[in-house]
Amino acid sequence: MIELKGVHKSFGNKQVLRGVDLTIRDGELLVILGRSGTGKSVLLKHIVGLMKPDKGSVIVEGEDVSHVHTAELYRIRRLIGFVFQNSALFDSMTVFENVALPLIERGGMSIDEVRQRVIDVLSLVEMEDAALLMPEELSGGMRKRVAIARALVAEPKYILYDEPTTGLDPIIADRINDLILALKRDVGVTSVVVTHDIHSALKIADRIVLLSDGRIAVEAPRDAVWDVQHEEFRQFLKVFRKLEDEC
Ligand SMILES: Nc1ncnc2c1ncn2[C@@H]1O[C@H](COP(=O)(O)OP(=O)(O)OP(=O)(O)O)[C@@H](O)[C@H]1O
Ligand SMILES: [Mg+2]
């Protein structure tokens, strides 16, 4: 379980997180919805200890991420796969090498075991034929899938996706949605998806929360979203309805 309790974060005099309280339950697929610049990426970075709260705590499996020693932080990070907003692949490494890197850093596996595991996760995201390509040879959707493979390779308990469908055409975006769903269903990984894509949110979420004004303003199970009265949340739903009507 991951818990954020009263998390505050400012940059200079800009208050981004102003008391975020959120529990991520084991096995769920939680979508964090929010407009651009509301602090969604900042929130995710707190979970992996890339940022520390000014106030409040971030607890992963009972450990406060902002107060643990470096060795413990690395242990906690190994439980979490992170798919960065820009995919963040290493340009000078092949797809295979990018995906193998977390296993090599962790150590404890033979070369053959690493090779097999990398091939397995690349197959999972249907990218096994691209193993020897360089990131610059990939389309945006392919890069996302490689980033997902890299996040998955060390068998994390949690996977955090930062805007996994942004910037992709709707058909590829939908394939990424299907992949996120399949990984949750078949691999059982607890999944947190940050997005402003309401289509994606409604398709994949078990539960949706809205980050607004630095706080979790709405929390609703997927089945109950249409009953939510919060104005900004309803604007997201309106966008969804409008596009559905146009189809
Ligand atoms: N390292 C940093 N230093 C200073 N300001 C930062 C830093 N990281 C984020 N911010 C600021 O915090 C705010 C929230 O940024 P964040 O990237 O979390 O937004 P977001 O919700 O992920 O937006 P988007 O949907 O566009 O990705 C922005 O105003 C951003 O400029
Ligand atoms: Mg972001």
C-alpha cells in the first residue's frame, strides 16, 4: 500500500501540492486526473522519493520514503516501476539495453537469465522485433511501450505511469490503454496512471481521483463517476460526452 498524508510542496512561492491525502490500495488501478500544471508529475515523483515533501509524509509499504536512508530508498524504489512522461530512454543504448539496465543494476542474474527476462517483457508489450533498434528509430507509441517494458522488467509490485497516452494518436493510445489493463489483470501489478485524458481514465480505472488546487478534490470508484458533482470533474466528463456524441 502507498499512502500520502498531508503532502505539501512548493517551488519558490508557488504552492503546488497543498495537503494531498491519498491511499493507493494493493491490486487497484487508480487514475489521477488533473489539468496541465496541477502537480501530477510532482505527486508521482514524491512516491519514488525523487522529490521530498516540505510537509507531510509518503509511506510505501509502511516506510516513510522521505525519511529513509539511501539503501532503504533503493530497496523501496525496486518495488516501483516508473514510466516517465517523456519515456526517458537512453538514446545511446538499444531497446534491449534500455530494458536490461534495471536488471543489470540490481545484479544477481546470469546473462542468460537477463536476456530471457528482457525478451519476455518485450514480447509482453509486442516489441520483441525492435530489440536491436535505437530509441531514435522508434515512434512515440513504440517508445512508450519500451518504457513500460523497462518499468516492468524487474517485476515491480507497483507501476506508475505518467501520461502514458499523451501525444499518441487515438488508436495507439487505445492500445496503450489495453496494455495497461492487461498488465494489471495478468501480472497483477498495482497501477497508478496520471493523465488529463478522460477517455483513457474512464476506460481503465477502478477508481478515479481529481487533483485540483493542490489537493485531492474528488475520489470516486469508476462506476460512480457520473454522480460526482464537483464542477471541474464534470467539465472533464462533459468533454467525454461531447466527443462520444460526435461519434
Ligand atoms: N523541479 C521543479 N522546479 C520548479 N518548479 C517545478 C519543478 N517541477 C515542477 N514544477 C512546477 O510545479 C507545477 C506542477 O508541475 P507538474 O509537472 O507536476 O504538472 P503536471 O500536472 O504534471 O502537468 P502536465 O499535465 O502538463 O504534465 C508547475 O507549475 C511546474 O512548473
Ligand atoms: Mg506531468
